[in-house]
Amino acid sequence: MSRIGVRQQNEGDERSSVVDHGAPAGHAGTPLAARMRPRTLDEFVGQEHIVGPGRLLRRAIQADQLSSLIFYGPPGSGKTTLARIIANTTSAHFITINAVLAGVKEIRAAVAEARRRRDQLGQRTILFIDEVHRFNKAQQDALLPWVENGTVILIGATTENPYFEVNKALVSRSRIFQLKPLTDDDLRAIARRALSDPERGYGRLRVRVDPEALDHLVNVANGDARALLNALELAVETTPPGDDGVIHITLAVAEESIQRRAVLYDKEGDAHFDTISAFIKSLRGSDPDAALYWLAKMVYAGEDPRFIFRRMLILASEDVGLADPNAIVVVTACAEAFDRVGLPEGQFHLAQAALYLATAPKSNSVMGYFDALRAVEREREATVPAHLKDPSRDRKGFGHGEGYRYPHAYREHWVAQAYLPAQLRGRIFYRPTGQGHEATLRDQVARRREEQLAALDREPDLVPRDVLTFGPQDPAAARWLQRTLSQVGRRLGDIRDALFERAGPERHHVVLVLNAGDGLLVWEAVRRTPEGGVFATVASSQEEEALRAQATMLPELERPTVVVSPPERIPNTLARACPEVRFDRILGRNVLRSLPPEQWPALLRALCGLLLPGGRLILAESVPRRGQRLHQLVPWDTVPEELRRRAVEAEEAVYAQEQHWDVDALRAVPHHLDVLRAEVEVQEVVTEVHVTPALMARWFQRHRTPPSYADHLARALSPEEISLVEALFAHHALNRTVAWTTTIAFVSLAMPEHRAR
């Protein structure tokens, strides 16, 4: 390492304004990673899914309205940095504890200080616990009451899954934010900032980093900003300037600075269990390439090869079994060979066993044993049939063994007789597959079963999905949201559900709801994105006021941001109202209805410009020409045919007008857009509608705006004939439930994961 200089007292001496070889004055001995730690959200790089514009966490930090949080992610992803940014911006008292060094005593001291500040100064306290998973159960229990009663606001940071390593009560009272490894672009941005920053980085030095050298540093850092900055610091500090005064970082220098990739792997943590799980599933799924990759990762990270062999021995019976009886033999032989050879040559035996299992035919028929075990556990104890009992002791007295047929005395050494207890006869535990060697057994087993008893079919077990995200919700707000959602009509609720099923928003997403005045989509979006954010556009100030009034039941940070704008001006309005925000999902119902089809491409193109890479725009548009016709709800056989014909034509004439478009107009739009995927799916939604007197009045009341059914009939029918039609509806539909068909066109536009540069 080069000699470190110090700043002299004479601030005017430019020659002493920087320390030798890069550490800025006042930072001598401080690692580059510590010096470059971001101080504000604007300096923070990466993790856009939780701190990007519009996300809940960013809004909470900016508003200083934090609740208890747990940051979960790999090393170098920004957990501690986020906590320090919060410390720099909050008006609350901030206390830091490292769980490796602290215990119950430190927790009690922090709580005592928090109580004093709350009681005497009215100040909140944020308690940041780094590596919170290191606290044992007693330490976490000591913290719980003070988090629960609000004495402290907990911010925990952990590299381990909090659902497994943190007290469930603490988890249930905290919002969990999962941080991802930083992307290559994130790491490059961090490196360039360190090279250009004159105060904390190397901006006062002349440093040139070759592109291939930076690529190597970024690649080997593996998403860890700390590893990248440590390597960059080593490269700069150990490379003397050339004759031109430039510190030149070549690929060779970079390779010396960071020679081994930092692999996230903890033998007792998530990485251990997740990686072995991926390895086993790759073997089971017959993917030799993936199996070798996960095997190599475990060996590279120092996993015990004997543990890997134990798992492969289990799989050889559990997932290969009789489909290839040699699998257990090969894996056993490889394991014994490894014990004799050891590493590094023993890697050949690990790889051979993995490849054999990955390419072997698969059968899990040995799982039939556990079916039998469950039968033993759950069902009434079954006695051994008399002919199967041991005859050596009491054959004469009790007849044990009487009637048993000795199989070897019969042709093919088999004879049809019962072996299961009477109450289990017909039960099937072993189900041979058609794979490998087991295929030769299947027909034989089935034929012999048929000769004993008819085989019974049995449904396979179903495997449930995982949710890894959690955030506590205020019970009153949850009840209000549920009540609001349940008040939506059945037909509209079906449309809402279909729209959200296609959109698939995640909990941290920022969602824009268009034409949101009725609240149909807004409150569902709020419910589904508790750690994200919801923006809504409405057509009038009255609709805006109505949504804001309803939102008062929600905590302030969880309320949607409402903007008034006509559809065609939505992109421009949002650009002024929230210029930094981009959306993961844009949803809307009947957004295009008020615009002529020739304006649709421009609007959709502008809306797609508001999406993040990988974002989706989903619209549900009612198709008037394919909608429900009122004349289809009643029989017309009691009125003159001529009257029926004119009534039908009058109603159909409404939908023939130019403003009532058909699906073809929508299908033509995606051809004008630069998107990854575009789909227009037409779906009929059939729901039950109860025809109330109020609904009948809406249909037959004259001179309405927009025109009623009776207004349209008046163009072809006399008042007396309209009264006849109304009587027909009153007789056959009033106070009855009818099937109502709505045709919806779902427009789905998906953006590429990466925008073109």
C-alpha cells in the first residue's frame, strides 16, 4: 500500500489539499466503501422496487412517518445504508445496536432512553438493529413489548429470511422489504461516482479504469457494492501513477484486486437451504446443466461434500427408485470413492453421481411407503389375517397359518391370495411408473392386483404456492377496504377481478388507475400494493373529492394520489404532477370509450411511456356492439310481430352508430405501438341482475340524458306501443333475476424488461 498523507493546516496550499493516493482529507484510514456510503435517497443507487419514486418506503422516509421495518437482503445491497439515510432525515432520536455485540442490557438501556425522550421531549425513537437475526429468542422477546406499545420504532437488517430467524410477533408488527443484489448497471454507477467524487472518492486524482477492468470488478463483485468498492480501493491505492500522473487500472490490476467471486452462502442460513433445494429439484427435473451449476456453487462456497452425497443418496431412492435400481449403487460407490480420495479429485465423483441421477429415469413410487405409514397412524388397528400369522406356536389351538399358500409351490412362484387386513383390502400403496426398469414391473403388478382385487384410482396430492411478502395492516382500514370492495356490483366485481388477474400487481408496485371515479379499481389496487403506491386519475373535481373523502379511513401514507384530467391529457397532467414517478402497472376501465378510435394509438403510446421496464398496461373496455340487448330479456310472442321487429331495430340502431365501436378497432391499435407483447382478448361476463322498480324506471323514463331505452324506442314506436312494451317487461322481468351478458375487451400491453439505450 502507498503511504497515506495528511492535510496540512494551510488550507491555501493546493499541494496538500488531498491525501496521497486518493483518500480525501479528513478520511485518512476510512475505507472507500464507508466514505462513499450514500447520505440521501437521491444518492442511493438500486433497489428501485422499494425506494423508487412513488413507493411507500420512499414516501414514508420523506414524510418522516416510519413504522417498524425489517430490511432483508444479501450483503452489500444497502440495508445499513438505508437505515443511515433514515437517521439523516428523521426528526426522531436514532439509536443503533449491532446484534452481534449487544444483549438484553443494551436493549433495556435503549428502551429507557426512548421512554425518557418520549415523556420529557415528546420525541419518537427509532432503534436500528443490524444483523437482527443474531438476537436469540430471549433478546427478541425483551424487545417485543416496546415495539408493540410504540415506545421504539424498530428497523432491523438481516441477511437471513426473517420468517425463519426473527420472532413471529416482531415480524407481524413490521413491514418487510426484501432487497435484491445490485445489478451490473447499479455497480457501474457506484464505481463511476467513487472515481469522480472529489470529496469522498478519487475525483481529485487522475484515475483511468479500462472498460474490461471495470467489467471484471463488477462481474466478480456479484451484486455486492461493498466488495466492488473494496476492490476498486485496493486497485487505486496499490497502483503508482505513471509518468503522466495517471493511475491506470488495467484488467491485470483488476484481477489482482478481486480474484475470487464473493458467493452468498451461509451453511446454516437461507443460501444453504435454497441452493441445496435448487440442486435437488434440478436432479429431480432431469436437468444435468442446472444440477452441475448448483453443485459447483455449493462446492465453491465450501459446502461439505458428504452433506451433498447424503442428499443424493436420498434422491436415488426417493425420486429414481426402481426406475433405475442402479442409481443407489452408483451414488453409494461414488460416495465411498470420495471418502478414499477426498478433495480436489473427489469432485469427479460428486459430478458423476449428480450426472447419473440427473439423466436417470424418475420414479417416486417408494413414496407408497408413507401412504402405508399414514394408514397405520390414522386407521383402526388392523389384525394380521389368520393365514399370515406365525404357525409355529399355536397352529393347532388357534389355526394360525391355516390356509396360507406357499408361492414357490405355484407356477411363476406366485398365487392369488389376500395379504392386507380385511378392512384395507383394495387399498393401493405402490404405484409403479412407466419409467425405466419400473416399466417392466407395471403390467405384472397390475395384472396380479386384478386377480386379487380391483385396483382403485387415487387422486395425487396438490402442492400449495409461497408469499414472501408481508406488511401489517390497520384492522379498521382493512375492514373498511373489504366493505368497500364488497359493495361493488357482482358484474363489475368480475371485471375488476379479471383485470387484476391479468395485471398481477405485486405488493411493492406503483400502480396508476385510470378513469378511477367509481373507486372500483382504486381500492383493490390499494389493498394489493401495501408497500407500493397508488395513483388515480378522475374526470372531474367532484370525483376527486369523493375519492379523497373515502380515503380518509386509510393511514395518510397509504392513500392514493388523485389527479383530475381528461383521458387524452393524462400523460401531460401526470408529467406535471409527479414528474419522477414511473409505474409498474397501469389499469383502467372504459378509458377509451370517450375518445374516437383514431386517438387511441397516441394515448396508449404516451401511457406506455409512463411504464417502467417490464411494466404492463391493462385496460378493460366494454364493447357496446356486443353488449346485452334489453329486447333479449323478455319473450315477445304475446305482441304483434311487426311491433317486435320495430322495437328490435330501434335498439340495434343505437349500437350501429359510429361512436359504438367493435373489437376490430381495438385489435388494430397494437400495430402502432412499440411494445414487447400486445394482446386483445374478448370475454363475455355473464352475471345475474335483479330487475328492480328503480331499474325499470331508468329504462322507461322518457327524456333522460343520456337517452333511455324508451327514448330510443320512441323513434320507431308510438307512445301506446311503448306502454305495451313496458307492460311486457313488467310482466316478465320486474322483480326477477335475469342473466346479463357484458362483452369486455381486455387490452394487455407489456413493455420490454430493458429499454433501448
